[in-house]
Amino acid sequence: MNQGVAWILCSNRWNSAITEYALSTARALRLQGWTVFYSALTDSPGERRARSYDLPGDSFETFGLGDVAKLRRLKKSLRPDAIFLFGGPETFLARFLPGTLRIRFRGQDKDITDRLPPLKTRLNMQHCVAMLVPAKILQERFQSIIWQPVQAVTLGVDTAKFQFHPEAFAVERRPTLRILGRLDPIKGHQVFFSMFRQLLRLWPKNRPEPFLEVIGEGANISPEQLRRMAADYRLREGENWRLRSERVERISEVMSATHLAVVSSLGSEVICRVAEEFSLCGVPLFVSGVGSLEECLAEKGFGSSYRGLSEERAATLLTEKLWQASQESATQRQARAEAARIYFSLDAMGRQLNAMLDALRAEDPDG
């Protein structure tokens, strides 16, 4: 059944969490029967990835005022029922595309942490019929300010790529923690090294010693700097921790082999892609609780948050949760992975987006 035509406009220059959300929006709607077009900056990561997913759409060099005529021509040609905007210059240009449902996405760290100026927020939403956000915490913030409906839709992840691999789960013999993500101060590696040191001190001597693996490529911290940080906490690489500063193939198998996934971020984590991917691989989470991370603990057994705890109390909780996780069976992991699909799959995202669009079209059938 053809639900209609959706046009995604995303001017993001980087392969960021917002780009991920835009691409997932397109793929999720396509699963629901929408015809989807994806317009990005020429030769950007978003454009390259969209084409790899067979998402058609004309690209733009700048999304500048000079592109208004091109946008209008494309709108006339595509005849979209809904246009999704992702906060860059394309959002302003959409003022020149009347007669279609325009939906604005908001999902940056500052949307949670900063004061939201009511007048500016309302003015920026004047030409849009709804706001789309990735978390309930943002839905509550924005709904108190703007008159348009605000819909929280959790990021959907490709469950064909991220799923539980029982053969990988059987590999690890030591209770294993993993942190996955770019090497950046915001990701909280240094703080977690201190907590891991406390864990080693608390760990009973009659159990196999825990092991921490950090996976990530250098961003604002180099691999050498991260190794020096670990050494400052008397962690010995190869003995109780390891860094893999590389892009890892078959990542869902590595995730499946993890006993407890750590998301130690000090900020950001509004879209929470990595936490969802671990859950889809059946892995319980141990999260800092910043951003909307606690919303990823959607069911009992999905994991724990150490938000607000002292380092000593957090390390005590980590000791308990890691041991529990290391004693789980493959059956328990598979059950968690299947439960996670209810919340974090592209299919789940598509159903929520479809319901939102049905409601908007019922209210304003002429766009």
C-alpha cells in the first residue's frame, strides 16, 4: 500500500547522530509503504549513505537562497505529502514550500541542557505543522512552549545488522565490559577508568578478573592520550583492558560477546544509537544517565543507570551488575534482544512515524 510521498531534507555535513536519525526516518517510512526521497548536501556522508540504501533524491551544493527555485521545482515534481527538516538551512528554505506538511526535527544536546527561548522557538516553528523529537524528555520540554504537536519517536536501528549472535556470546570467558564510540572527552572514558579501577579493587578474588575493551577512533582524544589516561589509573593494557582504535567489522558479533555495555558519556546522548544497538544484540546496559539514556532502559532487565551516584556507589553497582550479566544464558540474551526490537527497530520507528503523519493529515488533509 502506497502511503504517500515523504521528502527528507537534511543539510548536515557530518555523519552525526542527526544524520543517522534522518536516514533512519527515510528507511523506516519506506518500510511502511511510503515513497521516500532524500536530499542532502552533495558528496556528504548523508548523501553517500542514502544512495547506498537506494534512497533517491536530488542533492544540493549549499541549501542557500539560490536554491529556492530548485526546491520549488522539485516539490512540484515530487508532490510530497510531508517534508521532514533537520534544523540546518533547509529548515529556513522550507518557508518557501507552502502547501505541504512540514515537520521539523529537534534533537541536539543543547535542546536538553540549554534554556529554550520561547519567542525564538515559536518563530522558528511558524511554517511547520509539528515537531519530531527522539525522546520523551524533549517532547515534554518543547510541548510547553509551542502550539504545534510534538511527537517523540525513538531512533530505529537496522535489526538485520544488529542482532544477537549466540556463537559470539559463548566466546568471552572473563566478565567483559565494552565502551563503543569515538575517543572524545564528552564520552567519559577518563571518568570510567577511575570507576573501573574501583571495580577491580572490589571484585572478589575467587572470580575471573573483569576485562574492559574500549573501541573507538581518535577524535578530540588520540589513542596515545587515552592510553596515558588508563595508565594514570594503573590499568595495564593487555592484562585488564584493551583499546581497539579502528573500525571494527562484524560489530554486532563483538557487541554480542559483551557481558555489560557501558555508555559513560558526560553529555549529549540525545539519540542514543549505540545504547540501542547493544540492546538489540541482547546486552544489558550500564549508563551514565545523561541526555535521554535512561529512556533506553525501556523494560526491567534492559540495564541500569548510575546517574547521581558517587563513584564508590557506582562502582559497587557496577560490580553487582557485571557479575549478574556474566552469569546470563544465551536464552536470556535472545529474549532481551527480541524485547528490544519492540522499541528500537526500524519497523517500530516506522509505525510511530506513520501514526504521526496519519494524525496530521486527518487534521489538515490539504497540507
